[in-house]
Amino acid sequence: MTGDAFRRMPGAVRGALWMLLAAAFFSAMTACIRHLAETGFHPLMTSFWRSVIGMALLLPFFLRQGVAGLATKRHGLFLGRGLASAAAQAAFFLAVAFLPLADAVSLTFTAPLFGALLAVLFLGESVGLRRAAVLAAGFLGVLVILRPGFKEVDWQFSMPLVAALGMATIWILVKRLSATEPTERIVFYMIAYTVPVSFAMALFVWQTPTLEQLAWLVVTAVVANSGQFAMTNSYRAAEATSVFPFDFARLPLTALLAWLAFTETPDLWTWAGAAIIFAASAQQMRAERRRPAP
């Protein structure tokens, strides 16, 4: 397919294809994190190196923007966004390292639900019967996956939920920052604040990577950046509500990689819970689309 033919496609189709590509990259990133963990490399170290290498890969782009384009008076919000990004990334990397991969990915689909909850708590939005029902359904899906009382639920199962809460916090902060700040500045300061916070967390488990591990860290950063690029293009090509369902491709792709590389097979409870969570999250996003702008 030529570039011109791709650009002539309807925006919704281009957005869907970009999101499927993002799902493939993020699934590959998940497999890389697990592989590094199985070599004995701590996930907090992987989180730190992903941030450092990711910043190095993007630095030439930011240098072309010039220093003047980075001037801002909103460092408080940028710091909050960096803290949320570092926490969400570290929690997700810990989840991927210690949990079945399909469970870890499924539970992160609760991010839009946490976003709705934060909007009620901090932005003064009303709950409403429909929103309450959607939130209840989504967190019922979490219980279906965890099944407390029927299987042992360790602290690791809280990590993908912490990651989802961090993602939701990022969305809230970016919504406020985007009113005055361009995308390039938001991305730059996200990385600038995430790196030192990730470094502080990594100090507690510090390891020097081997050459083989360093190569895998580079691959992790490349596929992670590529996934972010593809996801950004997806949201630029079409509305979030039309492309969000294609993000669910992360689950079967991750499950396939988990089966091929780590002989993991998700059970029916994981698929059922993930379907409930995703349906609730998709409904929440559709409701946000219909909500009048303030």
C-alpha cells in the first residue's frame, strides 16, 4: 500500500489501522519486559532505562524545536504529570514482570473508569445513574478476573490497577495542560520529569545491565516509542471513541506472545472479566463524547 493510498482512506479506517499497529508494538514491549525480568533484571530498572533510552531517541526532535518553545509557567502540573507517568510505568512494568501477561493487560483497561471517577472527585462532574452503572460494571469485571476467595490475590495484582489509576491521572492533567501548552512541550516535560523519578525508584534495586540485557532495553524503548507514535497518529486521524475498541487487540496479541514465549495460557475468567471491563470502558468513552463541553 502506498502512502497516498493510505492517506486517501477515511479517517476512521486510518485511525483503526494505526491503533492496531500501536497494539502490536505495546504487546511486543510487554513481552520484552517479561523477558528481561526472567533474565533477572528488575522491572524498576527496566522502567528507568526505558525512560532514558526513550528520551535519547526523541532528543534530536526536541533540539530542533529550540529552547524558546519549552518556556512554560506550569511546572507544577508538569511535575504532577511526570510523577503520574513514572508511577504508572513502574506499576505496569512490575505487573508484567510478576503476573500472567493477559491478567496484567486486562486490568489496565480500567483506566477510562478511573478517569471518570477522578473527574467526579476532582473536576466536580456529576455521577449520574448511567455513569455509576458503568463504573460498577467495570469493577465487577475486575472481580471476575481476580476472583478473591477462589484464588490467591497477591500484592502484584494491585499493580495494573495502580498503573490504570496513573494513566487516568495523566489524562486529567493533560486535559488541563492542553488548554495552554502545545503537544511537543507536554511530551518533553513528561520525559524530563519521568527520568529522574524513575532513577530515584531504580536506586533501590540498582543493577548494571549486561550487553544482552542492554540490547533488549533498546528494543523495549524502540517499540514503546513506536507504540506511542502510532497511538498518537490514531487519535489524530479519528475520534478516540471510534479507535478505542481496536486497543482491545492488545489482549489477544499479548496472550499469543505469552503462549509462544512463556507457555502462558489465560483462563476463561480472564477473557470474561476483560470483556466486561472493556465494554464498560468503551461505554464510558462514548458517554464522554456525548457530554457537552464546559
